[in-house]
Amino acid sequence: MNLNVQIGSMSLPNPFIAASGTYGYGVEWEGLSTPDEFGAIVGKGIFIEPKTGNPSPRLAETSCGLINSIGLEGPGIDNFINEIVPQMKQLDVLCIANINGDSVAEYGDLARRLDSVEEIAAVEVNVSCPNLESSGMTFGINASSVSEITKIVRSSFTRTVIVKLTPNVTDIRVQAKAALDAGADALTIANTWVGMAIDVHKRTSRIGRDFGGYSGAAIKPITLKLVYEVYKEFGCTIIGSGGIYELFDCLEYFIAGARALMLGTVNFIDPMRMAALKKELAEFLENEKLSLDELIGSYGSSV
């Protein structure tokens, strides 16, 4: 069964993508998992300079999800290009760089540097960073900031540009339109939701900050709604992300309009789950005599 999908100029052998921050750079998983089973791997987030991240503890499990406060710890661009990319090159899988900035200009600088690195098939633009030029307000909640960042990346990077949107907005279609109008090839919907976990004995947060990014099974229905709303409005290329574990989670996202799926928290639960999902998806499509294209965006159509 053909599982190929096209995301901008990038042709993936299957629609499963490892989410940034949940799978390292793929090389760490050799011998433990099968990184080459993924259609693509998004590396950990990179800035111009290295980042040490947030104070520990950084992870806290909840009854149906995970709160994280990693703080985008990662190498700077020099280390990424010189040390990490050559290692990722050894994997038989497409590599996507997740870029982050403290200012709009930094996003452009990163995109320009990466445009000359042929091993990077796409950049995923994380607009969930605080804008240090605007009192720390998150870039992604402001449509004009999303537009400005997307434009500078689009003008600096010649291959696929993916914008990773935050779900923590009133109407995600506003930010989606801003990114698409500015030249994004695809949207990742969505980043983590803001959540909280309290240690009832200490009466303080269970992570090193008051709030963190909430992921896992509980967010699937509300993120699925966002995918559906954006696809219905714009018919654009969407990478669905949030709470995927079972085959039927995948099918729901495809039917709602996602063309590819990003797996995050599931990698911590079962590093081999993606390989199983790929097999199950192929079998489902074959049994139903469907192509993946026929499934994508088919919500409301007669069967």
C-alpha cells in the first residue's frame, strides 16, 4: 500500500513524523527503536546560541497526559550544523530542523544558515517562543508576528517551510491564515496546550515552573477540532499533532484534514508504536480499498 505524502517540496515515504523534542535527533534511538521507519524526524529545537532550558523537574505525568517544561534546551546553530547534521545524515530518513528565535531577525538568520545545508529537507518554524522585543508575549498568539516570521523564513529558505502553531489562541484560523498568506507550505496543528500539575503535599507545581506544555491522549479531541476548522476553511496542508496512540486516532486526524501526523508523547510510552501504526494503517487502507488521499479531508462525505 502506497503511504507516500507530499509536504511542500518534500516527499515522505509515509505520513508519520517524529515531533520535535520527543525523539532527539533520531540517532539516539538506534538499537532501541527504528528511526528509519518514520517518514521524517524533526530534531530538537534550535536557536542561534545554545539554550540550557528550564529548571528541573521538567516532566510530570498526569492521569491522561504529560506536562513538560523543557524550555527548548538545545544546541546552537553552529553545533547543530557541524556536529549533529552529519550524524542525522547517516539515518535513512528525511530531516527537519525546528527553528526558534528571541526576535524575528533570528528566525531569518537560522533559515538562511540552514538553506545551505542540503540534508535539511524542511524547517519547522516554532512560533511558540516569547518575543523578547515585545515584553515576552508569545509570537504565536499575534497574527502579525506569525506573518512577519513566516515571511522572513520563506524569503530565506528555498525548501519546505512548516509553521507550528500554538493552540492557545481564541481562533487558530486567524494565525493559520497569517502563516499561509505569508508563504507557509504547511502547518503543524498544534503545539502543546498550556497546563498545570500541583503537588498537593508541597502545594507547589510538580514541574520547575508554574505552567507547562500539556500533551498526550487528553488533548486529541480538542486538537482534532482545530485541524478540522483550519482544513475546512483553507483546504491547506496540515500535519496533525496531539494525543495519537491508536490507529483510530490516526484515521480521525486524516478524515479531519491532516495530510501527515506528528508523534510526540507516544514515543515515550512505546518507542516502537509508530512502526506498528504504519503497518496498521497500510492494512486498513488495503482492507477498505481506499487510498490515503481518499481518506484525507473526507469528513462529511458519503461512504
